[in-house]
Amino acid sequence: MITMISSTANYVTYSEPIKDFRERMKAEKPFSDAKKQADELLAKESAKKMLAMIQSDPQFAEQMANTHAFTRDYELIDLADVPIESETGMNEYTQHVRNFEAKANDVMNERIQLYNKMKTNGSTGAEIFNGLVAFDKTLPSDYQKATKLDLITNLV
């Protein structure tokens, strides 16, 4: 026998674990902030090393240029900020995600066009990657922050 559960029933069923999750997240916030700072420092150092490798290793540069051009960006979020307590909040957040995905698809398509144009003109992998980063720097700062592109764009 198949039982259908309405979205309202689903909300009621899962609202208590969600509240527990939120309370745990609040209690762990001081540790979470320290970890976030450590993670960002590590990410910046990794970005610096990656940029140096792109300039010195043509094969790696080509691989990174290709990957950067043909991979869609994703918004990095703190799950504690997702409004899952209400159907209205979730609907608004879902629309936000759809809007962001549409923007990210547009950005990826522009990068692909730039990559193909530079490749056709004989640019090296490092030149293409640098061109893609120059394009990324033109994107709105909130987009760069949301996707962590700013880790790279702030270094070049």
C-alpha cells in the first residue's frame, strides 16, 4: 500500500529535528567561526600555490583553464542560513537557488566562449586561465563571494 504524505504533514514531521539542528549549530558557532577562518586561510594559501603552478606548468594550466571554463559555479552556503522552518521561506530560497543557477549557467557559457576564442587564437593554458580570471573579476562582488571566486580574483 502506498501512502501519500502532504507537504504540510512533511513539514510537521520534520520540524523538530530541524529545530534541534539549528540549536546545535548555534551552540557550535564559536568553534564554527574559528574553523571557517582556518579554512579560509588554507583556501587562500592553496589558491596562491595553484596560481603559481598554472604559471609554471603548461599542462596543469591547460587542465585548469579547461576545468574553469566548462564547470558551472555553485553558491556556497551555510546550511544554518537556509530557511527550512516554513514553506514560504523554502519557496523563496528555492527561487533564489533557481535564479543563481540561471546566472551561473550564463557565466559558464560566457567563459566557454572566451575559452574557445582564446584557444582558437593560439593562447597558452596560462593565458586562457588568466583571461578567465580577468572575466571573473568583472562579475558582481556578491557573486564572487558566494562562489568563492574572490579567493582567486583578489590575488591577481
